Amino acid sequence: GIAAQEQSRLVARNNTCEGNKESGIALFDSVQGEVEGNACRNNGLHGIGAQDQSRLVARNNTCEGNQRIGIALLGSAQGEVEGNTCRNNGYQGIAALEQSRLVARNNTCEGNKQSGIALFDSAQGEVVGNTCRNNGLHGIGAQDQSRLVARNNTCEGNQSVGIALFGSVQGEVEGNRCVNNSAFGIYIHERGVKAVLRNNTVYGNPRDIYDPRR
């Protein structure tokens, strides 16, 4: 729909990008992008995607019905993602992959086929104050060698786990509310997970916390 590459600077506000074969809005190379108030829906790839060494600031966008991820960071991209609504996407609502760095605050991720917010590979994520509900897998998920700091999020009504950690994930999970998920409130898959759990509110799940390290 809208693409920027090389060393350009993009300011994209209040656009509608729908039904494109790839992403609604895409940043490549070393682009700096300020992306605000856009509707990116029913695209063949992501709603908003940033990759390579690009830097994305995404605020108050709606990303829905895209074939893959609502807002995606790949490569070594950095993203400040705040106040967005990511719903009914084919994979995750918001995801950081490879060596990307995500700051996600006060977003709503709901009805996505996989997780609301997810970290993969060696991605780093600061995930604060988000609502992740009614997703097909987890509310928030992190795996591989990623690092997750998750504070004060609400993860409810997800089809598997509120917050799920796999592999060698490091970080902190603090002050979150994980309720009424279909399997677990918080799930630690294996002893190699190094994340610390503190002061989370967990209830209404068939099993509230699974942590083999305890």
C-alpha cells in the first residue's frame, strides 16, 4: 500500500491501506517512519511491517484481517508501538522476530489466529499495559533466545495460555492479569526459561501457573 526504502523518512497519517498483495505499510533499509491513525486491513502480508535497520513509530493504527501479522518487526528493526488495535490477523497481532527490538504499550490485540503479542528468535520486547484477549493461541508468547519484559498487561479469554514462555527466554513478567484462558494463566515450558515471575494476578484458568522450575 505504502512503502519506503533506503534512507528515506516517512510520515503516514490517516490513510486506508487494504487488499494489497503484500503489506499495508512497509519500511525497509534504514527508513525512519512515523505511522499514525492508519487503517491497514485485509492485506496479503502484514498490516504494518518494518525490517532491516528501519525504525518505526506506530500509534493509534488499526490493523485487522491481514494474512500474517498486524504489526511486524523483522531483521534489526526497532519499533515503538503504542495505542494500536490489532485484530483478526492470520498470525499474531504484534510480533518481533530475528534481532528486532519492540516497545509495545497500551495496544489491544484480539481475535488473532495465533498470539496477541509474540517474540521470536533473539528479539527483545518491552510489553507494558496491553490488552490481549480472545486470541487463538496465547495472549503474550516468547520463545527461542528472546528477552521479554512484560508488565501490567491483561491477558484474558485466549484459547491456550495468557503468557507463555519457551526455550531460553529471559526477562521479567510482573504485575500482569491472566484470567479465564483456556489452558493456563502463565506457562513456563522448560527449565531453561530464565524469566522471573512477580506479583501477577492469575485466576479462572483450568490451571493457573505451570512452572517446572519450582
